[in-house]
Amino acid sequence: MFKRLIESDINRYLKNGGHKILFIWGPRRSGKTVLLNKLAKQLKVKRYNFDWQSDREKFVPRRETLSALVKTNSVILIDEVQNYPEATVAIKLLHDEFKVKVIATGSSELRQKSKQFDSLAGRYDEIYCLPLSLKEIWLNQKPAADETDNFKNNLAEKMQIFGAYPEIYTQTNLPEAEKIDRLQQIFDAYVLKDVVDIYALKNQKLAKDILTKIALQLGSEVSVREIAGSLGASPSTVADYIEIFIKNYVLIPLPSFKTNLRRAVSENRKLYFYDLGIRNILIRDFRETNLRQDSDGVWENLTVAELEKRRRLEHLHYNFYFYREYGGREIDLVIEDYQKNYTILEIKTNRGGVKNIFPLPSRKITINRQNYYDQLMKL
């Protein structure tokens, strides 16, 4: 079993003296249930799954019902909490009245569905369980010194083609055709159907078509109006669908960096995928990257996704942007820390320099296939 980075966060939470609620957010199939099962075994408590009506009924906000839960569980573990937003009241009572720790996972943030979520303000912490990160894979499969370069090259290639959902990446003997079948299942049953059902979206085909349009524009700015026009939908509907996919850890937004200087321009965002396997399912392309015309965009996506995972998993106070001048010259990625220090990244498949066009003092780094792992771990 792969050890996940957030396990250290969970262990700290269990050891501290408080009883805050701990929410673990992330897409379905990213490993949240595996973590809860491991915790249930370790703590000798039950895992409640809100996919099941029988478990939801145990969280009716009545004292006698909740007392029964607390008597048999030192920690309350809830899986797929978004499926029963009404449980927010019960979770609040478990915190306020029973002073018991609650760990709840969700593939869709409960705050989007529960009118009572604001009542939990100050009572919870939140962490993220995402598809495997480069660092997690490295820590679990660290190669011998003489195999390091080959391992890094193979790792990047695998993640660009099949992504890093645990059940795909960790099954080393899985035939490629079966990997594709499993990715299709994850997309159909969880990424698409789950989001469509949870948010009562009216058009599943439109949701898929929007994602496909975005998948074909990696590294380019995404125009909501252009997508809407090409699909015969309203811009507001397309924008709503995109925001839902962002909130549900399918898409990563990269806005344009703006200063008061008139040389910067762009109202659109770039959009990347948390997992490139899901992106490749949409466009039905699983060729090696050296055979593909979209290899530059895929490399950009890998870099942005890994930095976003690091930001969430390691609690880094970073903001990410791209920067473009009126003249069209562009910087792939701008990292802004909480003290307004800037690092600008040129993301290239091969070696190259960084354009000297950013209007503020900054550190300059090139990310390429030769240095990507070491550089990404330093940022």
C-alpha cells in the first residue's frame, strides 16, 4: 500500500488535544476510502459511508442517535460526506455537544451543497487527497542511485500518458488496455456522472464536450465565449460547468498575472487537468509523448498539476499565474508567495532560457525533462 503524504497530517490531528472536525477533500478514486479503512482498522472504529442510506440514517441530529455513535466510536469516520448534506447539523452537534473528533471525506465540497455549512466556521480543518504526486511516488518507490535518471524519465512519461490515480499507477503489471478501461470507468462513473448527479446538471453530453474542448487547448487561454459558441450553449452555462469541474478537482485554473502596468493583457484563464489520464481519455490519445503534437502542452500540464498538488498537500501559501504582454510574449508560470516574492518558470520539453519580460523582481527557473523533479521539489 502506498503511503500518502496526508497521513502525517491525519496522525497529527489524532494526537492533538482538540476535537476539530477534519475534512479530507478530493476526487473519487483518489485514495480517500483506502485511508479511512486503514484508520478504522488502526483505531478499531467503524467507517460510515454516506453512499449507503442505512449509514446516513445514523446521523439524524438527535441526541439519542448521536449518543449511540459516540459510545461505540472514539473517532467518527465518514466517507462521501457530500451525499448527505443534511448531516452538517449532526456533525456540528458531535463537535459542540459530544466533543468527539470527526474525520469526513468528500469528493465534492460540502460547503457547495449544505446551507448549514457556514455554521461550522472555526470548527474544522481541511486537507486534500489527490491523485498520486511525484513526491509520493518517489518516497514509495525510491530507486537505487544508479537507476535514478531512468526512473525519473519513466515516471514523467507514465504520468503524462496514464496519469496517477492510485489504482492505475500502483498496478505495475496492468496491461495498457486495462489501464485505459479503468480510466474510462473512473471518468464515466465518477468524474462525469458523479458531478452531473450531485449538481443536477441538465446536460451530461455538454459537460463532457466542454471538458473535451479544454483538453484540446492545453497551454492556451480558454475562452468561455468561444466554447459556448462552438457547442451552441450560453456562456453562463459553460462558465458554471467549468467552475463545478474546478471545485471538484478535475480542472486547475491558471489566471493571468496583472499589475498596474499596461503592458500586461489577458482576461481569460488557462485550464489544466489534475490528472492527465483523464485528459487523455477525453481525446482518446495514449501514444508516447515523443509521437504527439501536444507534448509541450502536456508537459506544461504535468508541471502545473504537480505544483498544485504540492501547494495543497504541503500547505504552501502560493498563488499561480501566467503572464503575457500586449506584444504576445508569455511566461508560462508565475509563482507568488505570501510575501509577494516571485518566481517565474519557463516550462520546456528541452533546455532553454527564461524570457526577461516580467515587470517585477523575480527568480528565474527553467523546468525541462532533465531537471523537472529536482526543480519542482525545491519550489
